[in-house]
Amino acid sequence: MVSRMEKWQELEQRLYMQIFKRLPVTLVRGQGARVWDSGGKEYLDFVGGWAVNSLGHCHPAVVEALKEQAQTLIQASNQFYTIPQIQLAELLIDKSCLDRVFFCNSGAEANEGAIKLARRYGKLRLGGAHEIITTHNSFHGRTLAMVAATGQDKFQEPYIPLPEGFINVDYNDAEAIKVATTTRTCAVMVEPIQGEGGVNVPGDGYLKEIRTWCDEKGILLVLDEIQTGIGRTGTLFAYEQFGVEPDIMTLAKGLGSGVPIGALLAKEGASVFVPGEHGSTFGGNPLVCAASLATLKFIIDNDIPGKVMQVGQYFVDGLKKLKARFDFIAGVRGRGLLLALGFTSDIAEEVMLACLREGLLVNCVKPDALRFMPPLIITEKDIDEALDILGVIFSRRL
């Protein structure tokens, strides 16, 4: 007899484009750091919607904001002013080093906007310069232009020829950026910490050296904080930890704690769009802005970034204790609650599936690495539970 879970999975395989390599679980409910499948099984969620559910599942502040706004005004064209959009813009600008913001619907769309803005700047201020330097192992989105910006062959090869104007160089190598810079260069775009690339943390001086280089050449520094922003790494924005300020920054994921929103922010001098040069039908609509405003206010008012720093270190300490016990663990990397556990061989998928069976959701970010992106409201007790599950699974491999 076909179970309810199998029914939904079979229906998906028949109707949905087969784009995702899904795990055999149909999730139907979530609360805090927990989710339940259609069979009633409970899981501790350390994936968090791919670093999206910053306040966990169905946080009261987000739910109440959605309820109230859904009964007031859901969508209005950007032909008109709407209050939640302006309130969210004011809070983001007040808490960041940027001066202007534009709202869209996803991280990829925010990055597209950043590239358009940088090229517009190049045309107006840099004699038509249009090339963007990005890095290998980066990830900037799934649109055709962002695939070209993303320095990973597996994403690029199916879609060649790609849009021109992107130069991919090694990450954590400022000299490579300098060598690649020409009179055609208008910007450098990097992630402060590479997420999809495997949670790769650069050297302390990397971003500072890029910032200095961009200043010397008069080009823009674009920071993709889609995954690292909104408290994920232990400060509201990751750039704060590296002692630099971007000219342009992109946000998404945790900004809405589950609702689809992206944001493009820029310093006044880089904000060169004029009416008609960019836009979005749904971007910045009242519903998502109200939910995002509630999310951001809760994160700021309750010093969630500070708590992330503390609980993240607790998690790192626990993972390092596991490393000391098991010689197939290569190391721990990341900051805050964006962490990876590396292995000496390609066992990450095997471990991920074992975690699934034990009621822990994790992400196989690389064949030899697990990624952890739990809600920012997880507790040390939640971490102890996850570490216990990992310890049991690792012990079985001895």
C-alpha cells in the first residue's frame, strides 16, 4: 500500500521538472528549529531552508506580520508608495553602511541588479568599463548571467555560450584580482565567506586588500551577502567582521525568514540608476516587506547576531571534539551559524542520509563536506542533540 509520503513523491516525479535531487521526505509542518514529515516523524532542522529561516519555522513575529498585512494590502505596483517598503528600507539603511536600497524577490535577482548597477556605473563613470571580476567556487545565482558570474564549471557548462563580461579568478587571492583588472573592469564581486562553494573563509586581509585595490583603480566592490547577511555569521552583516565597506551589497535568504525577498543596497556614489533603468513587479510588495521588517526588527532588538556568535562557537567547539575522536574528520570551518564539517574522503552524502534516518537535517554541500545552516534561534540544547546524533553515526563507521 502506498503511504501518503510516497504518494506525494510519486506525484512530484510525474508532474514537476526534475531539477532537484530531493531527499525522500515530504515536510508538512514546522515550528522553531523542528519540522515534521507527512508520516509524523520529527526532525531537527540544521538546513533552515538553505539559510533562509533565520527565526526558525513559523516564528510568531513573522506570522503575525503576515496575518496583519494580508488583511490590509498584499500587492501594489511600484508606481505607488507603500509604507512597509519604506519602513524596511529605513531600517536597513540605518543599520548598514549603505545609502540606498532596492527590493526584489530573490538573491539571484539582487545579484542581477548589482551587476546592472555596476555596469551602468562603468558606462557613466569609467569610460564604458563593463567587466566584473568574480571568483572560482563562488555562487551568485541561477540566472544565465549569474551562472556566468559563478565560478563553477558544473553550473556553466550546460549553458555555453554564456553572457560575456565575467572574469573568474581564484578565491582568497587578491593578487589574482589585480592581475585580472584592466581598463574594462568596472567591479569586483565576491562573497565574504563562500557558502555554496563549501563554506570557505578567506584570510583576514583578503577583503581589505580588495577594497584598497578597488579604491586605487576607481572600481566598485560588490559584496554578495545573500548567505552571510542578516546575522548568519555573528554580526548583522559579514563585512563588519572584515573591516571593509562595500560600494554595493546584496541580501536575500535570512532577510525574510521564509518569505521570498532580495535586496540591492548601494552607497550614494554608486547608486546611478535613474527611473526606468531597473524594476520589479513584485519586488518590495507590502506583504513580504512587512514580514521582513518584523524579522529584521526581532533580530536587531534581541541581539540575535551576538547570540549567534556565542552559540556558533559552542557548536564549533563540539564539532572539534568530534574531530578529535574520529580521524576521518578533516576539519571545521565557517563563522557563526554558517559552518562546514570536512571529511578526508567523499562520505558526506552517506552521513547526510544517516542523519536523516536519525532525525537530523543537514546539507551535503560538497562530496567531502557537510554544511550546517540552522535557524539563528537554535539553542545549545539543540546543538547538543545534533552533536549526539553525529557522534552516534560516526561511531558506527569505526
